[in-house]
Amino acid sequence: MCLAVPGQVRDVREDAGLRVASVDFGGVRREVCLETLPQARAGDWILVHAGFALQCLDEAAAAELLAWYGES
């Protein structure tokens, strides 16, 4: 089974021609490719799987997922 995890975009930049972001996952920051979600901006909540952004979430949906995962 594969899980997508919600995280909050902290900053967006270009790296080697790709749009990437530093995303905060409960205090752990990882780089995520935003090419699949070009509308994502700093402060947005996104759903991430295997280093790729899948969709934007509102804050309530992110909180619900984090609670379901037992992280909140």
C-alpha cells in the first residue's frame, strides 16, 4: 500500500529547470517536485507521494489527514 502525506510548502524555487519546494512534514523538511502541481505556493498544504506533489489541500483537510495518521 502506498501513502500520500500532507505537508506545508515553505519555499518554492527552480532547480535544474524544475520547480521544487521545501516542504515541512511535521518538523521534517524535504524537497518535493512541484512540476505536477504548478499552482502550489509557499504556505499551501499539499499531498505528496514519493517526492512529487499530487494535489493542493485546504488546511482543514490537511489537519484531518494528519489526525488520521496520528501525527496531530
